[in-house]
Amino acid sequence: MRKVFVSYSRNNIDAVAQLVKDLTDVGFNAWHDQTLTGGQKWWDSILSSIRECDIFIFALSKESWDSEACQSELAYVVELGKPILPVLVSEGVHLSLLSAPINELQVTDYRQRDKAAAFSLLKAINSAPAAPPLPDPLPSPPPVPLSYLGALKDRIDSHTPLSGQEQNLLFLEIEGAIDKGRSHAEIRDLLFSLKQRDDLLASVGRKVDEALKRVSAPPSRPSWQPSPPRPSWQPAPQRPSVSSAAGGNVRVDDRGLVSATNTCSQCQKQVAPDWRFCLSCGNALPAPAGTTDGGRIPGSKFRRYACEPDVIPRIIGDVRGWLNQQDFDTQQIDADQDSVLLQIKKRGSWRDLVGMATSLNVVFHQTEDNTLTVEIGAGKWIDKAAVGTVSLLILWPLAITAGIGAWEQMKMPDNIFDYIGSLLVCR
């Protein structure tokens, strides 16, 4: 039976898992990388599997086309002369804009993942030409993709002493990963690993501590942004001290300035009120009340669902496609770390009933226990061209209490929850 190698982005793991299952169910030996770490040994294993395969499937998506690792695998396959089968697994790919070799090949559509898609996939594999013998000598293997943080982790964990120059270079590469928007959880692990090295220079250690503050604290509200209005039922904060979520107290002076007297429950070291993680031991700290969980918008609704992080982009895409079929305009905006804002407004004359500026805000928030919290409330339609990442602290004061009534009449919040519930298990 022919051996199949599947190159893919982890953003599309759900579709790829189904694709691999379809292939193995009919007897194909399908290989795809399921490890979560990087490094030279991991990369060597991938390249070895590519050399041994009879056909190379490129799981085509916007993410895989932009992936350094996927492009390296594709380039290596071209040099080896293996048959290549592009398989479209997600929306958002403009086939006419792709470059060689993909634009020269017939693309199999696997977006629906149904029986018809599976038959098309099997037909394409069976009609692919046989793999030629490997070239002699073999082409030079591509280097480990620098975009994978696992390579950095291997270098940080190395038992070989690191010079000052090597330590500073590692820190600069971690900073580059921060600037590229890599997961703050991954970045924290790298920074803590570097901080624990016995040969770490004091100057590098200070830089690591500053970087840990950057990735551990939530986004701050701009100085020009007013504080959210306090509802009439909410009492004024007590001074001079209030209870802290992390343990201990925070002091609030007459000017409203906060000083930290909090302590980490694990190492008992002092922490700042707005830190999400202890910079000494890495322990996760409880978030301040009303800042990270559902129900923080007065009048909003929220539900929780069991959901792996890699599945969330597909869920959001499915919700957008479903709303588009029902004549709703949608726009997706990043909102704080691990949160995505989906704004919805109705097409046509219905908009005049509630005002052009009114939308339904749907926030998807991922927590570390594989739980997806979805919160829905009314708000203002944001000019997406004018913003990049929207802080939820900025977004919530824009909530329009009166606007939710019209959405409730259409039963849109419940309809959205029910649709997501048809895709996931509610917790």
C-alpha cells in the first residue's frame, strides 16, 4: 500500500485528522507529525518520512501556505521529485494567486470532509504517478525552521555553556517571537527556561525579567481612554485597601493609585495586581474580578464549551459562514491575548431599526483547561481599518444596553449559542 505524507498547519489539525482517518480506514499508510516539540531530531524525522513516502499531500490553507515549515517540506519534495497532491482544507485560499508548484497541479477540495470529498481524495491518490527512485546524491536537507520555538528550547536547554553573545542572541530571537505574535504561554516557558540557566549573565537576566512582565500582564488601557462608567448599583471601591485575588492586599491611595502587596500562592513572592503569572515561579495568578470571565458586560450572556485550542479558528470560521448564509455581515478582530471578537450586523433595511452603529459582539475566549467561553452582548460596530488588536477593556465601555433588545427579539444570542452547541459540547 502506498505511503502518504501529509504536510499541514496546526491551525487545520481537525480537518487533517479527519483526512488521515479517511486514508487509514481504506488501508493507506498515512503519516503526519503529531508531536508538539521541535528541534533537529524532530525535523530529521520529518525529512526521513518525506523521503520514504510515495505521495506528498499538501493540506492547503492560508496558514499552511504562510508556514515556513510547510514551505520547507514542499521545497524538499520538489527536489526529491515525489508526486504532490494539493488538498484544500479551509476557506480563504485564492488558488489563482498561488505560485509553483501548487498552481501547476489539480487541487482536490476537501473542505466539506464528507463522503464525496473522501472519494475525490482517494481517486486523486490512486491516479497519481508512481514515485521515482530517490536522486543520488540526495539534495541537501533544509534547515530546521526557525519559526518553530522548539528549536529555541533545545538550544536553551543545552548542557553546553552559553557565552554572553549566545545568551543575548537567544533573547533577541525570543523577543522576535513576541513581536510576531507567538503564544505568550510558549514565550513564558522559553523565558523561564533561560532564566533557570546557571550561567545566565545578570544583564541578560534583567532583560528576561522585563520580557516576562510584558507577556504576563494584560494589555493596559491607553491614557486617553476613560475608565468604564460604574453602574449605579455598584458601590464605590473601598479605600485604603481592598482584597486581592492573588492573595494579600492591594493599597489604593486618595488619587486612586494602586501599589502591590499581593503574594503568589505558590512561592509567596510579591506580585503586581495586574500580573497574570508570577515572574518568579511562573504560577498562574487569579485574574481580577470581572476581567477574564464571561458575564463581565452588564446584560451579556455567556456559555462554556469543551474545545481544543486548535479547533477554535475552525469554529469561528463555521459561525461566520453560517451567519453569512443568513444575511449577516461579520468582521473578526483580535481582542486581547487568547480572545477573538466577532462583530455581527444585519444586511438591509433592518439596520435602520437599531441604528447603523449597533452590532452584536461575540467574544471567543480560550482558557488553559481546553474550555472555550463564548460571551455575547450588544456594542458599537468598530471601524476595523482603524484598529489592529482591540483591548476588551476598551471594547466593553462601548456596550449599548438598549441595543440588545432588538437582537433578543430575533433570538440571535440563543441561536448563536445553539449553533456553536451543535459543533461542541457545552460545559
